Amino acid sequence: MLINKNPNISRASIPASASIRGRAIEVDLARTLSISGRCTYHASGTSAMRLNVYFSPDGENFDTIPYAYFDVDITAGAVCQESKLIDPPENGYLIPQVVNQDGTYSINNVKVWIGVSKYWEDFHKAIEADAKREG
């Protein structure tokens, strides 16, 4: 799996009731897709950060209804991180969105990572490994 160690989304703060989108990622031939979200909740926070993922067939026109979503469990005043596997579509693009569902407090130190494993990468790695053994 190719994991990008640089976050797709990295923000110091997201205000109350606000949302931001990250960069679109291409998912043609994706076998697995993981998404991880991390943030620091306000000491009086009461609502979780939501991670939405939107689909697009062309990388420009994205659905208005999330393809998938989950909430990062909240512990007020704490750093929280949660990861999920998402069943990827067979082709197209996905774009992550962070939603601060708290109507009063911002969330801080927000980061979102996405990992994609593709069938062709696994196939080519296996061929390269066979070539090295034979070579």
C-alpha cells in the first residue's frame, strides 16, 4: 500500500460549524482505501469531528451526498485520532472533507491522511520480486 505520510488535510484550526475539503485523489484500480483523522477537541467541546468522503467520476464534479463518512470519537480537551477502511469505488476520484459539528467551539491541529492500495501496484511488486529471485 502506498501511504502518503503528508496529510491530505492539515489545518491549525477549523471554526465552529465550519468545514474544509482536501485534495482529490484518484482511485482507479483501488483495492483498499484507509482514512485517518486526528484533531484536538476544545475542553468544553460536545460534538465530534466528521470525516466525509465525496465521489466524482471525473475529478471535477463531486456528489453532494457523501460516499462514506464517520465521526472521530470525542473526548473533550483531548487529542483524538480514528481510522476507518472504506470500500473504494472501481474508478473515479474521492475528496475528503472535515466538518466541525460543534456549533460553539473550534477544533484544532486537524490532520487527515489517506492510504490507497491498488491492484496494479501489488501485481507489479510481485513481478519485480520474481525477477529479482530469478535474476
